[in-house]
Amino acid sequence: MRCAWQRRCALWYNKATPSSASRGSGTRTIWVSLKLGGFALRIYKRGATTEEAFWWWVDKTDECWLWTGPQRNGYGSFTSGGVRRYAHRYSFERIYGTIPRRLELDHLCRKTLCVNPEHLEAVSHVENVRRGLAGKVNNSSAQKTHCPHGHPYDLINTIFTNKGERVCRTCTVAKRRRHYLSGMP
């Protein structure tokens, strides 16, 4: 039994005029764009191939081909053969083949919804994290040469925490002294 929304979509789908039709492989695919309230709904008949259904959600008006369909964890999500996949991985594999084991895709354009295979590169996890943090590290404390109290960050005066942060040794010693002395009667 269909709900009211499904009946309404089926009714509009049958009345709507197709925006384009594919030719060739024996199956006829009809694409229809409908406006429901404030939402744009894209419907395609079951005869559509996975390739056609995928590219239907891609906006190629810019240098970056942005995914306009469903998202998961900030990346485009796509169902192919009943399996949910990331859209950028599917696009990359269509052009370059399978992604080598232990490698992941890095968006060179830094836009996670981009599915342009030319903007994707297979790199190791360490390299992908390094590239992702490059903008954050270059603009933050990595460029500082002195602590807020004016002590230099050099080999002797620098302590590295478990998180990889730099701490001034002189300030740490002074803080421990103050704490120790404040507890004395």
C-alpha cells in the first residue's frame, strides 16, 4: 500500500514531461524533475544504468564537479548495486580503476563534495592527514618562535606534550615552583 506522498509522486510522474531521454541500450530511461513544495525531486525510471543515475547528481558547471545528491560524513553518498559508496570514490574508479590497497583519496581542491577525478589523488593516510592539516599548522603555533612570555622555542627550552604541542620549559618550571610554594605553610 502506498502512502499519500508516493501516490502523489506517481501521479505527477506519469503526467510530467520528460526532460531528457537516453537512447541506445534497449532500455528507455526517462528523467523527470519535479517541484514538491520547496523541494526539487529528481526521479529516474528503473531502466537507468548505474552510470546514468550517478552522473544525474553531478553539477559540472564549474571546474569542480560538485555532488548534489545525498551526503554521508560530508562526502557525497551513492548507492550502486544495493551497496552505499562514496561518490568521489566511484568517480575515481570509473576513470582510473580500483584504488590501490592501503591508499585513500585526497581532494586536491579541498572540496569534499567534488567528484572530478582530476581533483582526486590516491595517497597514504599519513600524507592525506598531512595535506589536510597543512593550512591549520602553517597558520598556527608552528610558526611561533617564542612563547607568550618571550622565551625562545629551541631544542633546550622546548617540551613536547603527548598531543604534539610545544610547551616552554622555563614557564613550566616557574609554574611548578609557584604551585609548590603556594602549598607550603
